[in-house]
Amino acid sequence: MFGISLPQSFLQMNTIFISILIEALPFVTLGVLISGIIQIFLTEEMIAKIMPKNKILAVVFASLIGIFFPSCECGIVPIVSRLVAKGVPISAGVAFMLTAPIINPVVLFATYIAFGSDWRMPLYRGLGAIVVSIIVGSFIAYRFKGNPFNEHYHHHHHSHGKTPILKKIWQTLEHAVEEFFSMGKYLVVGSLIAAAVQTYVKTATLVSIGHGKAGSSLVMMALSFILSLCSEADAFIASSFRTTFSTGALLAFLISGPMVDIKNLMMMLSTFKKRLVLMIVSGIFIVVFAFSLFF
């Protein structure tokens, strides 16, 4: 070229950025596809039938249903926004959003493997996720009123006539592509920020701050936010800190990371009202922190 050499750190950042993107893309794709399927095939009536009427029961039900959805936090926001647009209470939607990326079998199995086939970590991790989502979901059920979507978010309403199946499949794909590009930009920006922070904020610095139980939990929560890993992969990173941090701090990392990181925070802000996102994030922070102190 012209004798311009990029600094090593920039190349490193670029590598991290691309690896985060490559890791997240399949899950985002899966997320928007599921979202498209929900949009076209799942009717409001079906949802109304299965959702418990009681506020808190709806939250508990939504927290547990994530076991059947192997989705990553990268793809969860479009799925939840679709469900809420279809009539799922926002509190139940949030509860589902918080547990689905953690209590699904793929993630729990990855956690089991990462921690040397020790069943305690996946168990505590799953339990923690359910506790957090029920508390945060219930809080939102009682404290948040009104339309959860921000003004930039558009729902699409399709007329539910007798649509031929091929047309439905086509609509699903159309929908998924549209969603993919609207979520994709937040994914790219989020991944870029995460890569920059990972490159320029030394992990060693964070580790040195984290002394004592509370401190180490806070540091690991901050780290999980910054690293913005996919929940399918974060357990392998967490297990590399086993010698440095307590079980509680590792759990803080494993529970708060999939619930809120740079990527999905941007997606949440693009979809939901800021006040709602603030309630979700602060709720997660407080409950995860409290939970981690028990270990």
C-alpha cells in the first residue's frame, strides 16, 4: 500500500469485532426467523389461550418457557417485541427475554462442559436466571403502564384471512429479512463498541479492582456487559476466571451477561421506551448482584 501501517491494537480490535459478529450472526438470523414465524403463524388468539391471566403467573410461566427456545440474547429482542405486539403482557415478555438465553438446554449444556462437567454451575446459573426474571418481570407488571414500544418501532399487522401456506412462508422470510437489517445495524455497532473496549480496557485492570465479594461481582458484571459474548459461548470465558474469582462473581457474569450487554441494550433501546429499558437494566443489576452474594 502506501507505507501506512495500522497499529497492532487496531488490528486486534478488528479481529475481536469480526469474531463477535461471526459468533452472533447465526443466532440473530435464527432470532429474526423465529420472529417472522411468530408474526405470520402465531395468532393473538393462540397466545391469549396459553398465557395465564394472573400477572405474576404469566411472568412465572414466561420465565420457564425459555427452556424450549434455544435462542441467544442476540436474537431475543425481535422475538420478544413480536410477542408483545401480539398481545403478550410486557412483563411476561421481559421475563422470557431474560431467561430464554440462559435456561435453554444448549446454554446449560455448554456451561456444564465449560466447568469441567460440574453440574452445580449450570444449576445455579439457571436458578439465578429464573429468580432474576421473576422479580424483574413482577416489578414491571406492577410499575410499568402504557405502551412499551418507542415511537420509532413499527408493528406490522397482516390481515388474518385464509392465506395460502406458500404466501405465509414468503411473508415470514420477507419479515425476517427486514428485521435482520433493522437489528443488524445495532448488532454491528454493539460489536464494534465491545471490540474497542476489549482491546483498550485491559482485563487485568478490571481484575485488580475486583477485591472482596461485592467488588468482584461488580467487576464480573461490568466485564460481561463489555465483552458482549453470546450466551452459548460465555461459560468458556467465565471458566477461565475460576482461579481469580469466587463462584458468586462467576455467576454474576453468567447471569447478567446474557440479560444485558452492549449489543442487546442497543436493540432494546431501538425497540422499547427508554424508561422501560432503564427499569429492566437496573432491576437486573440489583437482583443479580444480590443473588451473587449468596455464593
